[in-house]
Amino acid sequence: MWVKNIWSHIRSYFLLTIGVFIIAIGWTAFLIPAEITGGGITGISSLVFYASGLPVGITYLILSSLLVVLAIKILGPGFGLKTIYAVAVLSVFLGVLQAVIIEPVVSDIFTSAIIGGILAGAGVGIVFTQGSTTGGTDIIAMIINKYRNISPGRIILYIDLVIISSSFLIFQSIEKMVYGYVTMAVISYSIDMVLSGSKQTFQMFIFSPRYMDIAERIDKEVKRGITLIDAEGWYTRKKSKIVMVMIRRHETSKVMNIIRETDPDAFVSQNNVMGAYGRGFETIRP
């Protein structure tokens, strides 16, 4: 059991590192060289860089450290530990990559806004799935999402409007501000896409004479609750049971392998569920 727990932590921190690296690439390779201001603490840090030349990584580290205390207090010590790790690693990535990447990867500003927004949003989404934040306005979004069933991407979208609008004070350019809004929308959409994918739930109905064996293996190996539904075949008039189980997207392959190994002739119906609330899934919020 302890080996499994250690592996789970290693995997979580590995994915967290990947997510943070993707964020840093989006900013340093596309957004910052094109002088596009996104939202969050990284957006504020980029504004400071445009105005004073202070590296983004330094400003980001200082501002994010102040918000970590809030994350630890409200979201728990474990959450805070991962946030501290994400802040530290992202600060390093931003500093190193900004020093290495001098010229824009693409010359077109709109393309930079789209690609940078997709990478930054996808990275934040991956960080969210590992129970962490990057220490910016996403901390506020996760706190609100903890108590209210509101999209984190939507919350960040509203908060970042003010930050991006502030870019006009530096560049005196409506065009650059508009590109910032485009980036903000792309980041918000990308976050929601990653999160909805990780939380996607499926409902499976399994028809098999070996329903007991299948249900027992799902219970032990996948650790999901199972419901047996009384059924009767119309043609054979034979009574049987239908195995009904709710699972996450990443668990479908495990269940399918169990079914294939136990009864290759089983009939399976799989449906995408809009939402699943209760133990093992989402919390029912007001």
C-alpha cells in the first residue's frame, strides 16, 4: 500500500511539473515576446517587466508567495505544499526560459496570443487537476470553487479583466489590450476543457451471465460502487442482473479489461454523464 501511495505522489508532482513547464513556455515563448498581457499574477509580473525590465520570475515569486499563506489557511496544508512547489518551479522556469528565449517564436501577434493562451490555460488546468494552483488569481478561483459550483475558468476570466485593462497605461495601445482579452478568453476556455476532461464521468450498463464475477472485480480493482438491477430477457424470458457502475474517464479502460477478461461475450452500454455528485465524485454545492 505504501508503495502505491509513494507512486501516486511521484506521479502527481511529475504532472504538476509538466503543467508548470507548459505555462512557462506559453508565456516566455509567445506572450511576453509579443508584449501581450494576460491575466493573473503572471500578467501583473509581465506588466512590471514591460515598465521596469525586472524579470518576470522575480516579481511572480514575490507576489505569489504572499498568496500561498491564504491557500494554506483555507485549502489545507497539503494543497499549500503543492502550491509552494508550483510557485517555486514556475518562478525558475520563467526566469530561465525568459533569459533563453529572446526573440518571439512566431512573428504574428494574433498567433502568439492564441498559442500562448492555449499553452498557459492547458498548463493551469493540469495544475488544477493535481490539487494545486500556480499561486496567482487561480487561488481565489479554487477557493470559490470549493464552496460554489462555479467554473474556475469563468472566475479567473472576470478577475483578469482589470489586470489586462491596465496594460493600456503602459503601451497606450487598444490593439495590445484587445490581444490581451483574446489571450484571456483562450486561457479560460483551455482551463475548462482540461478540467472537464479530467472530471468526465461515464455510466456503464453491463449485461452478462457472469455479472457477479464482473461486479466483484470492479469493486476490488477499480473501487467503485456497483448497483445490480433486476432484468429479464424478452426473447429467452430468462431473469438476470444488470451491472450499473459510474466511473471516471480514466477508469474506463480498467473496467473494459475486466469485462473482456471475465466475459468476452458481455454486452456493454456506455453513456457520457453530464454530472455525477456524491461520494467518490463531485460535492453537491449550493
